[in-house]
Amino acid sequence: MGNNYYRVNKRDVDFVLNEQLGVEKLCSFDKYMGFSREDFDMIVTEAIRFAREVLGPMNQDADRWGVRFHDGRVEVYPEFHKAYKLARENGWIAMPNSSAWGGQGLPGVISMAAAEFFTGACMSFICLMPGTGVGHMVESFGPDKLRKLFCEKLYTGEWAGTMCLTEPQAGSAVGDIRTSARKDGEAYLLTGTKCFITSGNHEVTENIIHAVLARVEGAPPGTKGISQFIVPKYWVNDDGALGRFNNVTCAGVEHKMGMKASPTCTLNFGEDGPCRGYLLGNAENQGMKQMFQMMNEARITTGLQGISLAAAAYENAIQYAHERIQGVDISAMRDPNAPRVPIVRHADVRRMLLHQKCMVEGMRAFAYRLAFYDDLAHVHPDEEKRKLYQGFVDLLTPVMKAYCSDTGFEMTSLAMQCYGGYGYCQEYPVEQYCRDSRIAMIFEGTNFIQAADLIGRKLNVGGGALMQSYMAYLDEFIDSRRGNGKMSDLVEKLDAAKTILLETTMKIAGFAAEGDLDYVMSVATRYLHMFGEVAIARELVEQAAIASEKMEATAGGSADHKFYSGKIQSAKFFVNNVLPGVRMKSEIITNRDRSCIEIAEDAFSA
């Protein structure tokens, strides 16, 4: 086993879960009444131990070993087999899924925390476990026969699963897929090719269950004619026993910039013989609606990948900055005999570290809150509250995916900069974190698609009512904190940024009403980043307010005092150094520069 570089700030995790969100409130609802705060803390502690002791030591060696492909057979890093067995035995596979089908039935917010640790410790390994998403889709849409055949095996990790959307000629344009399905008794015969399939083939589990989008013969064109099929690698007989090979063959694995130990495959369905699949649900042409459940879950997970690797890179950058001795204090720069100091003493290194600190802490809180609201959307007794929380989850999912993956990659790069030249070398961990994190900006729909979803769909839900509810939610928070004199400057700056976001939203709605959709799409990503910055600022300002109140009860110089002081500085840095970007982005959006639309296509290469 190689070096284990994984570390996580459990004190910050505990702060978000307990002091900011108060996750023990979930235990008052029937679904989670069997749990306690002590249970949650034990699970978080054990998840960190599993990440540190099992997953972390594999990360570098697995990256060097990669994936090996011979005659259709895919081999993954050998230690993955042992780690997967331990993950199953310890119940880490399906933490939030229904206990009726073999899941743990835990709140999603606790599962989110554990997923952060596992992903930060070894992202390639975690990509072996998308089977729970397939299982949840089967559980949600049925029919009963499929639930009985697949859910428990997927939730317990006995079988793995994949999501098969992309085809060589149809990446994000799902409506252009060509994989076809033809009715054959109670099943369908599938023919086609899917590419970029995460963990599409391996031998870690005895079966892999593929969720495949395909078009039944005679179906309408575009996304309206797409159906969802459950296609096992080995056919599953009615009694649950494995049958014959189902002619799902691997044509090759991708050679990637990062995530080198994750088998990303091209799969052929029905190329060498009949490939059968079950229709999901009770009718054809319902595939997109079904797939979006799994897709949205995956988008949240993908945003978390950015956060997880940024957090891991930051923790390593902190340690390196304290250990690396280079240069002298700026006040002694003219003294050749001045003592050399750790680079953490240098102002620009401190700037980079604090930038990472505030982004990691803010994104972590944002992600955990999203999961917490998803929990409340399912258990709160008030129907209106459930709708509100679900609306917030829907609204914030594209922000979670795109903003956190974009920023996560940026923060891994900033961590590398703290190391200087050593950070670019494989002897240190941050170059791998940087490589591994880059795919999250492309996974599960490129980040522009998330921006288009936010600006084209989510802002228009209920005629804009959902966005108005979110603005009211921000206003309520701002008004509740205005009385805190120590935080008043931060609160007022958050309020100003929130107002700019709302005004820009209305401006964009005006552009759309005029029919200038090309321009609206050209600024969609910038708008999503504005939204993300306001949402993260809200989390950090709340953290600073909580820390300000609690710091007064701590002894100066104590660990808690230093922690709470750091929380306040994180919020100050973000509000004064990152949040001003909201005004800048708004000015860019509203100046309506159309040069990227008006430039002639052949002028790009002229």
C-alpha cells in the first residue's frame, strides 16, 4: 500500500452537522426516531476511520496501477476487491436507502458526510458504487417483479449498477440516442453502443445491472420517445438466480486524465447475441422522467466530488505550508542572516490557504444543507413545508453540481500552487486531486447544462414562485442576523449581493421575454456562479454569527476559541474577496455584449 495522504477536519464537519444544522432534529420524525445524535456522531467517526484506514492508503497506488483491459475483460486495482467487501460488511453501500430492501435507512445528510470522506480518500473506488441509484430508480418506478429481483442485491452491494446514457454520436443531446429496443415476450431485445460508462465492466461483483436508455421501435423522435430498461450483465431468472451471459460486452476502457483506477467503459449491447432487458415502469416512453431521478442524485454526488477533493487538497496544503521552510519574514527581507520561516508565514500563501478554507467550509455547509432539506422534504409533517424544501432541493441541485465542481477544481489548483513545483510532482498528493477533480465539471451533464437548467427551468417554476420563496428565505436569514453588531457589516454586504442577484434575475427574464435566447444562454454559467456565491455567503455568514456567539464562552488560546475565530475570518474573507464578484458578474451580464454570438464562425480560426 502506498502513502496515505487523506485527512479531514472532523471539527468542521461536527460544526456544520450539529451547531449549524442541528441534525438531531431529524430524530423527532417517525422515519428517524430510532437514531440519536450519538448514533450520527459514531457513524461519522467510523466513516472517517474507514476512509483513512481502508480507502486512503489505496489512492496513489490505484492511480498508478490504473485499469487493465484484455479481450473484453476489465481488471481493477486488486485491493479494490477487499475494500468493496469491507464496505459491504460495514453497511457503507446504501446508507440512506430503504431498510426494507437492505439499505441502512439513515438521513441523507449523514450519508452526504460519509460520501465526502470516501470520495476524498479514493474517488476512483467510490465510482464502483452507483448501484444504489439504479436500485432507487427501480424501487421508485417498479414494477414489483423488478423490485424483488434487483433492489436488495443493489442496496447491499452484492451487485453493482451503471447509468447508460451517452453514445458516441449523442453526448449531452440525449434525444439523439440510437440504442434500440424491440419487444420480445415480457422482455425487450436491446441493440446499441454506450460510451463513458462509469464502472461499466469489472469483476468486483458477480453481476452488474445497467440502467439503459433506448428507443422502442416506432417511438416518437427526441426525448419523448425514450424508454428506460434494466439490463443485467448476467440474466436474472425469476427466482433471483443468475442465468446466462446477457451479451453486454466491453469494447474498451477510456484512458483518462484522472480517475485512472475507475473503469470507464464502452459497452455494446446485443452485438454478439441477444441482449435482453426489462422495461422500467408500466409504460414505454417514460425513460427521461425516470432517469432524471437518478441523474439528479448523481448531480448532487458530482458536486460533492468537487468539494471532497478540494477539502482533501486543502488539508494537505495546510500541513505542507507549516512544514516547508523557505524564505524569511518580509520584515527581515534585507537581512541575509535572518532565520528561514515556514511558508505559512508568507502573506500570499496565507491568502491562498484562507481562500481554500472559506470555499471548502462554505461548500461543505451548502452541500450538507441541501441533503438536510432533502431529508425534511420527505419527513416533515407539514405538506407545504415538504413542498418548500423539495423546491429548494430542485432549485439548488444545478448550483451544487456546477458551482461546487467548478470551484472544487479551482481549489485543488490553488492547493497545488501552495506547494510550488513540488505540488506538480507525483510524490505529493495534490496533483492527483487536481486531475481527479476535473471530470466533475463534465460528469452527469456538463456544467453549462446545469446553468441552462437553472436559468431556463428552475427560475420559471410556478411562474417564478420558487425563486421568490428562495429570496424570502434569504431575507428571513438576513433580517434575523441584522441585530448582531459584530456581524452587521457581513450581513449588509450579503443583503446587497442578494439584491443584485434578484435584479439580475429580472433582467435576464427580460432578455428571454424579448426572444434573445442566445444571449441568455451565453450568460447562464456566469449567472449560476453569481447564485452560488450568494448561497455560499449565506452559509458562511451564518457560521460566523454562530461562532461569534460561542467564542465568548471559550477560553482564549483554546482549540475551540481558535476554531471559532477561524470561522469568522473565513466569512470575512469570502464576503470581502469573493462576494464582490456578484456585482462584477451582474455588470457583465447586463451590459449585453453579444460578441460571442456575433463573431463569424470562421473568424475563430482566421
